[in-house]
Amino acid sequence: MKTSAVFYHAGCPVCVEAEHQVAEALDPTRYDVEIVHLGEQKGRIEAAEAAGVKSVPAIVIGGAPFHINFGAPMSALKG
């Protein structure tokens, strides 16, 4: 059974580079990775916050949030 991994970002250069690194690093036989661009999918912000995401880029693996770098706070994506 694969572990769920959701990568949240806002499309900034830091986020895009982190997305590429995540895509290369996570073994697709072990992880079911979903990429969510919160700048384009604002309807997913609430779910990201509920999962513990405080800033982007961040990845939630198996329900645990991991903040990769401070690119933008979640509040900046709501405006």
C-alpha cells in the first residue's frame, strides 16, 4: 500500500524547485504524490491548513506536515 504525499505550493521559484526535488526524491512505488498549486486551487487552502500546513512549499506525508522552506505564509494565499 502506498503512502499518501501531498505537495502544496504557490508557484514561486522556490516552490517550483522544491516540487522538482520532491518529484525526483520520492519513490513512486512507495508514495502516491499529489501536487497542489494553491495559487490556482484556492479551494484546497482549507484542507492544507487542516493538514497542518503553515507556509508553502510544504509536503504532507502520511498525514504529517513538513515545511521545506518559508516561501509564503498561508495567509498570503487567501487574498
